[in-house]
Amino acid sequence: MLTHPAVRARTRGALALTAALTLGLLTACGGGDSGGDDDTPAKDTRAGKGGAYPVELSSAWGSTEVKKKPVRVATVSDGDTAIALALGLVPVISPDAEDGAKPAAHKQRALDKLGVKKLKTYDDTDGTAYEQIAAEAPDIILGVNTWEMDKDYDKLAPIAPVVTYTDKKQADTMTWEERLRTAAKALGMTAEAEQVVKADAKVTADAAAAHPEFKGKTYTYTVVHPEQISFMSYAEQDPGVFEQLGFTKTDKAKDYGPDKNGVSLENLDQLDADVLLVTYPFGDRGVLSPKELEGNKLFRSLKAVKGKHFVVVPSDNNLASAIAYPDALSASWVTEQLTPLLVKAVAGK
């Protein structure tokens, strides 16, 4: 089972950077600067209009006050960087989620729109680089997408107000819309956040209208990790675009959660659904290779597999990670990339 936050953090990072099997969508502690452009336009780093101050921020670790509209925004996870970029903000510093690889297509699209060649980042291999964050003198720190806040909060709070969740379990259960709105309230950008939500909802609604065959179909999303086969579409997991497209989780989803999502070989039937999606971010280094899983007798007996309603989600273009961990920047892109796979799976092709 994935029972420790650090294991889940490694899982999230591995999904995001599967081409190199690297780690780090979320942060832990220590690190160095991987550089960035010093000529980022100042206008891109400022929070937008709207909002009344001071704003009281409550969290699972205490409360703080944002006395005036933040100008300099730092982030401690790639999901938080996504929030900033989705709102049109360029963080003064953020973790290096790419680790030398090219940014995901949806992230690159946002950077291009903002006219930014490269973000200023710190190496988060060993965790959150507190000193480097402090050196950038941020007005606020976004941390609504991290599992490391238990050890980070006390070191980040003296630097600047920290925006994070009010209950520790929300690290796994908040939807990307809730994370975006939480951050936007502190940034004075509630209206901008609603525009992001509305725009993404339209893309998904258009796709759903074009594919009425999706409505009412159940789905399971599973990831083959080195430690286990993971039931990722558990009951409290953010469904991302699936439900807006018309899909629902199976009745088995209620039996799984962020700390209880391992599926044994004897229980592979738990994965069955109208549509089954599997990804192999570790290739042959997973607990089972693709050949071994897809050749397994019980797996082959699943209705989804027998009926060809089974599809492999590519893990080399960040789609696998974006499905597992939806964020404010990826929703429309996921709809664009995922819809053709779902069409194929529903049709049994």
C-alpha cells in the first residue's frame, strides 16, 4: 500500500516525468537553484485586480494574515506553479519539476502565452529549498498541492504567509477547482479563478456533448508502480474531467483511498469497469511489466479487457500524471488528449 506521504510524492513525480523516471512533482526539503530568466516582465509576476485586504488564511497548522495584495508569489509544488500560471502569474521561484526535461505541453503553452522562456527554480530533489525561497522575498507562498506541508509549514511561515489546506486529508481529496479558489482568494484573484474554471468547463462540456456515448459509463484508472498496482480512481480522488465528460467511478472505488489503493494479483477483478485505463510509468520496472499484466489470466478475463474497452494511457507526454493529479493548468489539455482514448475504449476498438 502507499501508506506514507513521501511514497505518494515519489509516485506523483514519477508519473510526471516518466521518460526519465525522475521524481519530484511535490517537494520534500533542501536543494539548489537551477536558474531562470532575470528579464521576466514585472507585470507577469503581479497578482491581478480584485479582492479586499487584509485576508485571514486558516490552515491545518495555524492561521496568518495577508495584509495587502501579494506581488511576489513563490510555489512549493508543480501543482501550485500550475495555479500561478493559470492565473497569469509568474512565480518568483518554484521547484524544478522538469529536472532537465521539456515542460509538459500545457505548461509550455502557458509559459509561451506569458512570454517566459524559463521559470526561476530550485532543485527539489532533497526537498523544499527554504533559504532560496526566502532570498526571493516572496509576499506569499502557495502550498495547496503538496504532501510535505507537515514539515514545511513551520519553516515557510516565517518567510511569508502560506496558502494551504485547512485539513491535512485535503492533500489528497481537494479538487483542482477548490485548490485554485483557495489560492485565488489569498491572491485577490477570485474573478480570474472563476474565468479559468468556466473556460475549462466549456471545453469539457463541448466534448461531452459531442460524445453522448460517455454518459453513465463507469471507469477505473490504474497505475502500475514498482511497489504495487494502484487503484487511482478511488472514491475521494479528484475525478478531473471524467465526471464532466459523463463518466462515473465504479462501486469498487469506495473501497480504496490515498493510503489504501494497492490491488493484489488475486483481486485484479476489482479493476473492472465499462472502461479500464492503465498506465505503465515505469515500463518493465513496474511490479508487473505490460506484457505480464496483460497476459495475466485474471486480467484477461475482465469484461473491459475481453470487450476491448481497455486502453493504455501514454506515460511519456505527462497525460498519465495529469489524469492522476488534475490541476488548474491541465484540465482543457487533458480533455483534448483523453477524449480520443475514451472514444476508442467505449467503442471497444
